[in-house]
Amino acid sequence: MRAKRLVVKIGPSTLTSAENAIDRARITDLAQQVATLVKEGWQVAIVTSAAIAAGLGALSIERRPADMATLQAAASVGQCELTGVYAEEFAAHGLLTSLVLLTRRDTAERSAYLNARATLDRLLDLGVVPIINENDTVSVEQIRFGDNDTLAALVAVLVGADQLLILSDIDGLYDADPRTCSQARRIEEVQRIDQQLLDGCGGAGSVAGSGGMVTKVAAARVMMSAGIPMVIAFGKKSDVVVRSARGESVGTRFVPPPHHHEITPRKLWIALGDASHGALIVDDGAKRALVAGGSSLLPVGVVGVEGRFDEGDIVDVRDGEGVLFARGRVSASRDAVELSKGCSSEELAANSLLAAVAEKPVIHRDDLVVFE
């Protein structure tokens, strides 16, 4: 029987002080908690942030620079410091760590994805605690994850995690912004992510980070589709990692439905990609076919088109109430979809201008990720 696996994502607001220095006490505490879980039979992987912040502190650069060269130089310096602290603190408990640096390029292709999965699997089976980060030293906009919430979701799917725990500077998801609304209440459990919940997530989080609650909820949406529970919790709460792994309530828990969809390497990147280029609005029949029937999206089910996109772009799929329930890669441009929406295959085939559209679905099932 395979050991239980936990992926812990720890953000820069938890790992660094206000002076851009590594808060070693936090890593000391994390090592102690991971050691406890290892004794209880868990395998743990850590997705870490703060390489750039740590590097800026080491280089005595007070403000985050705008130029890529300085940011990447800071990441290079900071990664060494950060990795060293992790290695020392975990070694005190007899745990060996490793460093895994990833970019989109390393996992976007199936062969690279499988190699990354095999490496992480082997490290965990050998009793190693992988310390995983984005390779900020060489990443550019086209190949970067953009935030470590997305990277953590990827890793959780890669290793088949039993739980993804995201440690943040807030103790979960609230029904309003607790920084501005004194009546805001923390949501203990989420079983469905709808548009209202997404709209209430707000923008970016702390100055030290590149994400915010919206990226965490987007990651949770993928985790729920993949059947992996996810928890958002305050990173400095006492024994938060151990308590979360044991099933205690420590923040907001996103619970996957009883029946979930397979997230293949191809679909993973559709789900976790950058902002979509537009949206397709579909009727109720098309939604039922996509969610329950495992079908592809045909032009006849499309009732509206938003945004500008080309063939091969990623778009959101929404129902008539505007709820985002799927995401996919389109096989036609915006203009072609606009002209063909609501038409049957027979009607399209009879039109010389649109006959080519009739030969394939707007989004093939293999290029579609359903979030419900």
C-alpha cells in the first residue's frame, strides 16, 4: 500500500520577515512538523516561495526591482540561501532534502511531464523531502507559472497527493475581505466553486507574493476536479501542517465531489494555464452533455461568444447564468465560432463558407477540462 502524500505550499509572507530575510524559525517549525508526519507514515513534498525575496535581502536591495536581470540574479542568490536553510533544519531531524526547480517547459510536453513525475515519485519513495520551486533564475513570461499556487497544484497532481495544503498570511477563504470588512466570516468548507465565490476573491495578496486568493481558489478548482482535497490555512498557526494532515479544521477545506474527472498532462495545462482569451456561453443541453455525458462541445450548443481568440487558444466555458464550469482549447477562431454558433452539423456542412467547421467540434473532449 502506497504511503499517504502531502504537498505543502508555503508562501513568501510566511517564510520571510519584513526585511526580506528568511525567517529561519518558520522553517525550523516546518521541519519539526514534517518529521512528525513522516513518523506517522506520510511522504511530504514542499513547494516553497521566497527565493527572490531572500536574494534581495542578501544583496541588500530594499525594493523589488523591475528589471528581469536583477530579479533573476536575486533568485540565484536567494535559492542557495533558502535551500541551505531547508537542508540544515530538516537534517536536524534525520531528513534528507532535495532541490527541484521547474518551469512550464519542464512539464508542458508529455515526456517531460512523465520524467518530472518519475523523479518526484522516486524521491518520495526514497524518503527524501523534495523542496520544489519555480526556476526564477531562467524563467521568462512565456514559460513561468506566475505564482506558486499554480505550481503547487501541478505538483499535487504529479505525485497523486492525498492533500494539498497552502500556507498563507490569511487563515482561509472569507465571504468578504477581512482586511476591510469586520463582519467577514471564514468559510470552513467549500464543495462547489461558483462564479460568485471567484468574484469575491479579490486581487493579489501581500507585497512579497505574486498571487492572491484568486490564484488559490483557481488551484482549488483543479484539485477538486482531480479528486484531491485542498486546504488554505494561516502559515503561522501552531502545528498547522500536522493538524491539517490529521483532518482537523485549520482553515478552509475544498472538498472534491464523489466522482471526479481525470486530469491528464494535456488537460492539466489547459486547467492551469494563463488567463483565457475569451469565453463560450453554452445552453443547458450542451452543459449537461459536457458535464455528465463526456461529450465534446459542438457549435449547436454555443449561444454566445466573448473575447478575441484564435484557433488553439484557451477559453472558458460558461453556462447561461455566467458560471464557469469548464475550460478548453478551441479548434476555430472567434469569428468562425460566432458564425457557426447554434447551427447543426448538417446546416454547417451545407454552407460552403462554414463546411470546415462542421468537420470537428468547437472543443474536443480531449482538450476540455470540466470543473463540476
